[in-house]
Amino acid sequence: MGLLITVLSSAFLATGGFLFGYDSGIITSTIALPTYHDYFNDPSDTVTGGIVSAFQGGAIAGTIFNMLLAHRLGRRWTIAVGSLVSIFGSALQAGAINMAMLIIGRFIGGVAVGQLTSTIPMYAGEISEAKYRGILSGLLQWMLTWGFFVAQWLGYGCSFNSGQFSWRFPLAFQCVPGVVLIGGIFFLQESPRWLMERDRHEEALASLKVLRSGTEEGIIDLEYREIRDVIIADRTLGNVTWKSIITKASWRKRLLLGCGVQAFGPLSGINVINYYGPRIYDILGISTREALLIIGISGALSIVWCTIGLAILDKVGRIKPLMISAAGLAAALLVNAVQAQYLVASNTAQLRSMVAMNFLFNFFYTPLGIISWVYPAEIFPVEVRSLGNAITTFTNWAINLILAQFSPQALTSLEFKYFYVFFCFNIIAFLCYWFFYPETKGRTLEQMDEIFGDQLVPHALQDPAAAEAAMEKDEKLHTEIYTNRAESGV
């Protein structure tokens, strides 16, 4: 029963991923439609880049909001605020009467997605058991692919309409996931780890018992003690502030690794291909409608790849899939870049090969797409987990913003030579995964301190006797200190 509650909670939270994926997909078809170009008088490359990058700019603002307030608000309230912001931004986009209104709506919608993407994987990870954490945190990416899929086919279907409905209705549909989230978020259990860190111990234990109902009482008690012991141990080192994530060496290492895997997502080239797919296919002489159809088929296959990836993630781990992903992405980009140098427009076989390479690219992106959300959400201590996830997600969106703004001009000037840039980044990513990233599968969130070399107390789920002895010693020490102070009149 407890596992069912946790799975349903994580699946519901992943609705935020659907919102992200839907927006990514719908702007692809929107900016390619003749009806959109007619209404807004053929926006230039610079304006088109601004439309796409306004969303990334908003997402950056959303992550900054989380850096400042998310830890105080808690996981549920942060998601509630993000959902309301999303509904407002989506309504502005759908009702846009000029370019400024559309861009402002995109920015506000981005604020919401920035808040949600830096909270949802973390929230799902905090309520999950260690052996299922990868798949439950990774549901964000799975729902993202569904959002992208729905957007692609809805955009394709609406492209047959010759009026403003063809782009207004798909933009209005963005309101749906926001309404779903705000309608159900308060039925979820608050994160027991966040409650514990806020010294709301009874509420934390009650939440944990609901999430683990059906599990032996002793196991629940051990998990509760493990969470409590690690928080207490971290506090004994002194006051934890926002600066601790930078000043404490092991926490700084976690931050760099989290920012790295989030950066390698957009630096793989995925969003350039997703946002500007029709532009890329236009270079190959493929019409807008055919391009949208191809992208829709690719989106459907992405759901299959992501489902398989999630199913094996907690068995094979995080790092090996990341290495395979980086190598495959680099190879697909290199093949297309080389082929483009000898492109013969009338050569049907060559065009099919280049389209196939884009399908292969999306296949190899799957592990990175999933793990780029899972890994940062599981490596930070609870005291700075909201801050750490906000900073790593900020990194993702900042790079997305730069690429979204300059990619239209780069594609116009360089065409497929632009792919060499992302080929190099994927090679760098492969080497970083190999040399610097530790494996995290199967560990509880509290046991991450062992991986990063800053374990202070035995972990109750690993060694209950040692944890109990350490706690008794600690309690005895506190009693002696209290007694000595009382006797001396302090």
C-alpha cells in the first residue's frame, strides 16, 4: 500500500514534466506555422530566438525564486505556486494580440517550469525508497516525453486549420497540467525529510508511515532514525547557511557534479534539434508539414525509449548509461555533420540516412534526459537540497537560454556544421562521467555522505547496532554537559 501511494504521488508530481515537455514541443510547431507568421508579420531570426529564449529566461527566474524561498515554503507549496504561475502565463500566450504579450506570457510560463523542474525530482526522490528512487524521480522525464508527444501531434493536427486557432488552441492547452497540479497537490504527503529538517519530527514520522505503510514498523523506525541522525550530525559541525554549499568541500563537489550533468543536457544539442527541428529539415528540403510529422513519430518513439530506460535505471545505475548516452550522441551528430558536407538534395537515401541519425540521436539522449534530473536530486544533503537543485537547474536553463537565442542565426550561417560544436561537448561529457562521477544507485539519500567522503555517523539502515550505540553515546555526552552546566550554575 505504501509503495502504491509513493508511486501514485510521484506519477502525479511528474505532471510538471508534462508541462515542460508540452511547451518544448508546442513552440516548435507554433513558430513554424504560416498562420503564426501571417499574424505576427514574419518574425525575424532574432525575434524567433527571443520567443524561445524568453521561456528559458523565465525558467532562470523560477530557479532563483527557489534558491531564495523554496526551502522555507516546502515541497508542496513551491509546486502550488509554480502551478498558479503556469496557468497565468499560458493564458497570456493563448490570448496574445501582439509579440510583446506572447513573449511576456512565455517568460511567465518559464518561471513556473523553472520552479517545478527544480522541485519535482527532488520531492519524488525524498518520498521514495532507495531501490525505486531512480524510476520515480525519473518519471519527470517520462512525462516530459509524453508532453512533447502530445504537443507534436496536437500541433500537427492544428496545422491543417487555416485560422488563428491553429496556434492559439495549442498554447491554451498548456493550462491543463497546471490546473491538474494545483487541484491535487495538497492531497500528497509533505516530504518527511523536509519536515525533519524543519524540526517537525512527529509530522515527519507520520508522513513516513503513510508512505511506507505495509513495511515493517522496525524498518520504518530505522529509516526515520537514519534521516534524524544525519541531520543532527551535520548540525554539530556548526550553523548551516546558503554559503555552506560552496564553502564545504564535499558539498561543493556535489554542486559541481550536479551542475555538470544538468549542463551536459542542453550541451548535447537536444533542444536545438527539438526547438528548431522544422528549420533543420527545411535545410534538407523537407516541407514544414512533413517535418512536423517526422518529429511527431520521433516523439512517439521517445516514450518507448524512456519507458525502457526507467525500467532498467535502478538496476544498471547512473554512470554507465550516461557514458553510453554521450558516446551515442556524439556519433549521431558527427555522422550527420559529415554527410551534410556532401549533401545531394536529390539523393533520397542520403536524406533518409540523415533523418535516421536524428532518430538515433533521440534514442541515445534518453539516459541523459532521465539521469540529468535524477542525479542532482539525490546527491545533496537535505539542508541544502532545495538550494542545490535550484542552482543545478539554473545551470540547465541558463545554457538553454543562450542556445535558444543564438541557434536560429547559427543554423542560418553554419547549417549542419553547427553540429560539430555539440559533438565536442558530448566527448567532454563522456570523459567527465568516466573520471569524476560516482555511482549512486541503491543508496538512501542519507547514505550519499559516505560516497562523498563526509560521513559523520553510522547509517541506521546499514548498521542499526552501530547507529544505536552512536546515538546513546551522543545522548550520554549531552546529558553530562547539561549536568556539568547545572552543577556549575551555568
